[in-house]
Amino acid sequence: MSLEANADRFSGFADLYDMVRPEPPIALADVITGYAGGRPMLVVDLGSGTGLSTRWASRWGEEVLGIEPSDDMRVRAAAVTTAANVRYESGWSSATNLPDRCADVVLAVQALHWMDPAATFTEVARVLRPGGVFAAIDCDWPPSIGNADAEQAWHTARAAVAIHERTLAGWSAAGAPATRAASSSPQSDDLRPIDSSDTATAVTITDGAQFWHKVAHLGRMVASGQFQHCVELAALGEERGDADRFVQLFRSQGDYQALHRHGLDDHDLGVDVFADQVRDAIGSESRPFWFTYRARIGVRTTPVGRFAPCVL
């Protein structure tokens, strides 16, 4: 299965992405290292993007390798990373070119839904040592910022973007689900169709990109048979932001960027109205942004002793 379109979807806005996207809370690092039995010698970060999660892992892993297929994202990652224990290579979640049993931890942060799950879990199982840990980490959109008007404006604008993407992707009105109420769950999955009422099915969207619904991550991990133990948990991360960051987080979404490449501007998408509503609601002062993270963790087989780190 070729997923070139998925990598292309995130080209052209690496600077914006790296500037406004959050990084996971350190509490999740404590959970991951706990399951791994201590500080990992090698962490492999699949779909590492601009290196946000890779740099995060560099604070709790001895060596961290980011695997990223997008040249645009990987160039940005290399440019902004100063940690000596981090490096990046071109590759795919299903083809890392790493030795067998070399990693203590494999991550997929804000990325697993863009990866072929069966091929990815097979590759993860190959590169993890026995007892190694796979962690798929995602955050809900938008962050909670303590202002209902601004958050409601996000949901309304997201629903409008979803309608445009459905149209561009060629979904028929009969085949697409009804647009959700703007005040419902922040899970953006609800804006996208579920083929044949099956969350395990890949969904094809604009420009031939494909994604798999996040709500089924844990079930797919269990069904893969590659992990001895799987668990899902949530954690809260707090960062600071203002109206501009809230709006730019919206603009860092892949569907917004894809529609822009097809000639739709902020007026067409209603994002100009959204931006005005957010600025009216929260102004320019910095405030807490609370990001809810969902981590699906799988432990690879029964530990039988720790492997020596491989030479890469």
C-alpha cells in the first residue's frame, strides 16, 4: 500500500506546525518508561514530523531516532533540534530499515492514524526487544482554554472545513454522514465518514490520502497479536497560548492545508470569521491551554532479559 499522499499532505507548512503544535506531557514519559522497565537505550519515533515528539523523547531516552517520510518535515526537524542524542532518517512506519530487536520504545505521536496499521504493527514488533513498549499518542482538538465561545467557534469552523473536504474528496451526499452538531465531541474523527460502519477500514480523503480512525487504535493493536498487554490511558498537558495560537493550531490541521492547496482561502472556509470570534472571545493575553492526550500502549511479548543496544 502506497501512502505517499499522506506524507505529501503535511508538506508546505512545517514551520507553522512546529511553532504551534504541543508536545506530550512528561507524565506519559513516566508511564512509558515504567512499562519499559527503566530509561530506554533507544527510542524510535515513527512519523516524527518536525521533531516535536522526538525532542520530547530525548529528555527521557538515551538515544532517539526519528523516522519521517516527508522531506519538508524532516528538514525542519533537523534545523531546530539541538539535542546531541537525536537524529532523523527518511523512512516509513512499515519500513524503518532498522535491525531486529534494537529498540526499547517505539512511538507514534499524532501519527498512527496516517499509517497502515497491520504493516506498522508488524514492523514495530520486529524492531522492539521482548518487553519493549509501543506507544501511540494523540491529543484531542481543540485544547480546552476555559472559554466556551472560542471553543464553540472552533467546532463550527471544523464542521465547515469537513463539508468542503467531503466535496473535494468526492463523497456523495448519500454516502457521507450528517454534519455533527457544532457543540459535540472535540474528536475530529466524528467529522469524517466511517466506511461500511467499520472503524477498522481505511478512509480515502483529499488527494488520495488515507487515514484510520483513532477510536479503533487499541482494538487494532489487540487484534494484531503482536503485544502481550495493551492498555489505553489519558493524560492532561498544559501549555500557554493566546488567540493567535488557537487560530494557528486550527491552520496547522492537515485538511485545512489541503483545501488551501486547492485554492480555497480563509473566507471560503469561514476561518476569517472564526479568527475574529476567537480574538473577540479571548483577546491577546496568554492563558492556559489544556491538551487532553490519549495514549494506547502495547508491551511486546514477555521480557526475557534486556538486549544490548544495537549499533545503528
